[in-house]
Amino acid sequence: MMLAMGAACLWLIAANLIAMLPSRDQHWRAAYGLIAVGIPVLGWLTWVAGPFLGMAFLAAGASLLRWPLVHLWRRIRSNT
């Protein structure tokens, strides 16, 4: 359990550090990389530590990656 929580905390720290760096493409490439790494970490953490901690990590990740979620929501709503 400690290893999964450590990986999740490391992901959160990396996401915050990436957000502080300047970027020409407004961090979209970094967001795609964070999503690709974050989904397996979320699954691993949920599997090992339970759904409550998994949902807390999901909420923390969604607060960091809110613009990709906003654009995904807009795309879903425009297709219906």
C-alpha cells in the first residue's frame, strides 16, 4: 500500500512542478503524459488502498487537470 501511495504522491508533485514551468502549448503535451501515467496509478491505488483513497486521488488529479476535463465534457455535450 505504501508503494502505491508513494507513486500517487510522486505523480501529484510532478504535476504541480510541471504546472509551474512555462510552456508554449499551454501544457497540453504534459497533460497528455500525466493522464497516461495517472490512470494506471489511480487504478493501482484504488486496487491496493480502496475506493475512498482512490476517489480522493481522482479528485486531486481532476483539480490539477481541470482543463482537459472541461474540454472533454464540452466535446461530449456537443455530440449529443
